[in-house]
Amino acid sequence: MKSDIEIKDDIYSALKGSALAKAVTGKICKTGVRPKGSTNEDIVISVKGNQMGQTQVAIVNVNIYVKDNIRDEQAEEKSDRCRELGRLAFAELEVIRGDSFRAYLESQSVIAVEDIDQHVISNKIIYKLNNED
């Protein structure tokens, strides 16, 4: 069995040093929150569910924050940058193979973040671990 922290460590290890990690302007955060007040392109890893059993299945979110363009005093999605980072995320997260686990990208969407003039590329990962001895 793996704890939420160990699962986040696995995903962090898969992303650290990747083309996606090198492309963002911010940090990879495995604490589930990003640096307070950040306007950088941070990657935040969080576990949303962790079902224990012979086959352990966890839902992991990998969120990438992108600052909006401001036009005529109105925030709008920075589509080109979201597209670029979304493609890099897809390439890195489509399938992740570790020593004891497998993970795959189930869905990806771009969502406006209220009150901070940013969008988030939300990547939902299914993480599976076989706990047989």
C-alpha cells in the first residue's frame, strides 16, 4: 500500500526534469498547494482519492496554472500557452510507469480560476498499484 504522500512523490519524480517541468515558469508543488500569491506557471500535484485493496487505485490531479492575458481590462485565457503546456502535459502524463505502479491520463481540461486572472490545465490521472505479495 502507498500513502497519498508516496503517490505524490511518484508523480513528482516522473515530472521532475521533464520537458513540462522545464517549460513552466514556476515550481512543481507536491504539497497540494502552490506558493501563496504566485503568478508563475506552477504545477500542483494532489491526490483526490486513494482506494486501498489488493489493487490500489488513486485519483491524482496535476494542475498547471497559466496567467491570463489582460485585454481592455478583462482577463482572457492565454490559449497559445495553455495549448503548449497542455500538449507537454499530455506527452508526460499519458502513461507513467514506475517500479511498482502504472498511471495514465484520464482527462484534461482548461478551467478559469476565479478572482486571480489565471486558468488551470487540469489533468486527471488514474494511478494503479498491485499490492499482491
